[in-house]
Amino acid sequence: MVARADPAGRYAWLPSPRAGDITVVLDSLAVSDLAERKPIHFDELESWEERNAAEHDIPELLAAVGAHPAVAAVQRGGFPLYEFAEYRLRPELARLLRGFTLARAGAGVGVGAGVGARAGVGGGAGAGAGELVCDPALPQALQIGVRAGLGLDWREVPYALAPALPGSPARRAVARQLMRVTATASRPRRGRVRVAAVAAGKLALALASLSDAEMEASGLGLMPFPGLDHGNGLLLSLRRRRPLLGSYGPARPAPRATDIALPVRLGVEPEAALDEALTRLVGLVMNGAAPELEQAVAALGGLSRARSLRSIVLPSAAYGASRLVIEWAHERGLRVGSMQHGIYVFRDYDGGDRRADVLFGWGEGTIEQTRAWVQPRPRVLPVGVPGTPSAAPQGAAPSVVGASLRRVLVATSSTLETPIAPLAFCETFVQILAPGLRRLVAAGVEVRLRPHPSEEPARYRRQLDALGLGLDAFGIGLEVSADGPFQAAMEQADLLISSGSSVAFEAAAQGLPVLLWWGGTPEWVRKEHLMEPWNGSPPGTFEHGAEFETLVVALLGHYAQGLTVAQDLSRRLARYAEPFNRDAFAAGLRELAE
């Protein structure tokens, strides 16, 4: 099993081919590297009907797991551990199910049985597999699923839950000591804190934009919290002389509690092998999250000393630590505000933001999206996207200099771990664009590809070289660059081409024309699971390379007319991500302070 293509095309971990081997790749770039093995691409092993059914399975399984008495009974500090861990279990469960499906379908291909559903065509498609050789980069939950599907011992897979926050634990420990000193110095001013805010993500940008007078009018204090805060609250407290609450957690983690003991099977899946593996994964995730919950519970003591507190504002209500804070706040009659942290996608999954009382939304379109949520749901206060220029006209097209397209920005992004998103999402996006990009480069248009900060630019350079689109010795081709702020790159472009990402919406908020790829998911599947605007196919969006190439031909042949399509799509998207309105945000904080 090959998770990712090697940048140099070398796979030292992979043994020499043997008769009867089946090679499955999750990354389309690896297909050409391993052509002699005739690899099977995972995205081709499931039909869209099967993926659609799996998407329905995820929330049903999560609900069944959470309702199981053995799971529901596990608490730390009076808070359900499963509730704290569920947000991180969801993608892990999707990986487990994908791995199990891959094993059954892949083995079925090997014996001529065709592609099987999760229960397995013929039931024993994987019975002949004697060994599984995995790419070290293959996610552990996916490995567990594959081994379970092949009838191999999945207990051999070492598992460690990724930390809730990226970065160095040692640096966070140092930051906690600085927070302790700063919070101690803040004690005389805590009595006037009416709104405590966790300065992270988009919320950090919104808070930093406020004037000193606006912060004082809302009684703003900064609230560090384990699992939510990267240290921005400490910096903002020092720079703006705002009180820092003592909610940074203990100096040292508490001794690890006894591991959680679950039954061998929870009985949420009819097939024994899958049910046992799923039960084991639930236990591993809960065990990994338990110390974090204990640290977060200890941090709540620092909030209890803020007697004047009226409200808490979070960067998102989705995370486990957010859910803990919300329950604590509501038990004490405090209101909770949350900043929208991305464009909402799924109709039946709000990511947790429904738990807040007030949602600082990115646009008027957010109000329409939240109407699909079940009650109770938050009141939406549209404030725009923090970090975007407030003076940008909503959905307006930028002035066009010259009579032709000059500069194009291509923005890539990874996607959610969900059954209806292709695993090779990023590589497929570039492949879809390739015919149209060739036309743009041949026409002398400057095209720059901007990877997401979490992605490796070298991977895109290699793919573009393979497609004949990389920069040559004369500087002709696509430049891949992640240097400088995205805002600066966007301001230099005449057009943005993006995959289904919030970047496209934020660009639209500033009037940049946009063309958008919906991620390869058929419209009938999107209509079943997704909300507006993700479930439609308006002009300017595309699924296949021929559709994109048609849009490019129009831009090169009749620029003004072709650009109108992208401008119209930009105006449509801008309703969901408007320019930031600092006055509206400040007014919302003052309301929460009352």
C-alpha cells in the first residue's frame, strides 16, 4: 500500500515485486513510478453509490458508539470523554472504514471477484492475503482497517493520537510559564473582565483589529486554554495591556489515569472483524484524548475566579476543549460566542458551532446555511471574514487593466477526511486543470500555483514537470510558490482558480473573479449531503478537464465576456464571506458583555 509518491521516485521500504502481489496506491503520482506493478488506484475501488452510503454510515456509527453504555460512562472531571474525543474520532473512523473497504475490494480485484462493498463480496475476499506491506506515511487508522479487512492481526499497528494542537510541547510548556507570570500581574484588572476570548485562528485577527477603546467597552480579557490557544492570547495581552485569565492549565500534566477498558466488541457493526477493529480504535482515540481532557478540566479553575464574567468567545465550537468550555459556561448561565472558522459544507454536520449562543458569521449567506441546522441553533451576527480588508466592495469586480488576461493564481488545498472526497484530491485537481493551463501558458499568461501552507510545494513541482507544465530553463511554465502572504499574491492576480476551499470565498469577498472545482464529487451526491452553495453547479464551476478548458478558451478568446462568468460566480460566493466589518464585531462583543 502506497500512501504518497516519493519526491525522488524511490520507495526503499517497498520489496521487489512478487507473483500474486497487489499494489494499491492512494496517490495518483505514484502510479507512473510503479507502473511495472500495475497498481490499483484506491479512488477507483469504490463506486459513488458505495461512497454515498458510507457518508451516511459515519454519523450513524458515531451516534451508536456515543450511546453505548460502556462508552458513555467514561468521564473525566464530570465531563464525558467521548464528547471530548468525538471531533477527532470522526476522521479516524472514516479512515478505518476506507481501509476495510480497500482491503475487501482490492483483494476482490486480485481474485477476480470485482469490487466489493464494505461487507465484502463473497465475504472472504481477503482470506488469501498473507502479508501487508505499508508505506510508513499511511495513516494508522487506515492500516488498522486494511488489516482487519484482510484477516490479519490489526493489533500490530502502533497507534498514537495526533496532538490537538500542532507544534512543540516543550515550547507550549514555556509559554504556560509566561502565561502564569502575566496572569498573576493581571489579577487587579480581572474584576472588570466581562468577555473572555480565546485568541486563535480568525478570532485572533478580529480581536487584534479592535481599538483599545473598543476592547475596554466590552470588558475584554484574554483566555488561554489547553487545546485551543497557540499563545496568541499571551502576545495580545502583553501588546494591548489586556487582562490575561489564569486558564492556561497546570504546569505539569497530571499522572496518566488507567487506560479505558471497553468490551471486545461494541456491537455497532454486524461484521465481527470490523466491529472489533472499530471498538479498538474508539478506545485508542479516547485513551489518547483523556490526558488532554484532564488538563482542560484543570484549566477551568482559572475561569472560576473571573467573578464579573458574562460571556466567553471561542475560535470554534467544534473542538473537544470548546465543548467542555461551552458546557461549563452554560451550567453557570454564561453565554458563548463562536467565530465561524470555515465555510460550512455538510447539511447534517455543523462541526459543533450549533452549540454556541451567538455565531460571528462570515456573511449573510451564513444565516441561510444555519437554517438547515436542528434547533437549538445560534443567532448569527454577520461580521465578515477577519483579516480581509474592510474597504473591499462586496462581490465587485476589480478594474481590468488591458484587454487580455495577464496573471492567474491557482490555489490548492487538501480536503476533509470524508468518504465522498477523493483521496487523491490534490493531484486530481492539477490533472483536471492541465489542458486548460497549457493553453494559458501558451498564450503568455503568467500562472502561479500557490499550495496551502500544510502542503509540500515540491510535490506540485514534480507533478507539473511530469505534465510538461513546470518551469523550463527560459522561465516558461507554472511557478510554484508559497512565499509571502496569500493576500499579496491575490492582489496581483486577475483571476483565481481554486478547488473547493474557503480561499475561493475569501477571494470573492474582495472582488477577485473566481473559477471553482467542486472536488470531483458528482452533483447528485453533493445534493444529498451538502448545503448551498456546494450542492449546485452554477456557471464558473467545473468538474472535468474539458469543462475547465472551455472556460479558458472563452477567457482567451473574448476576455471581457469570459471574465463575466468568473465575476458572476465571485458575487455568488461573496455572500458567504464578506469583507470584515470591525464595527459589527465590536458591537457583538459589547452585546455579549451585557
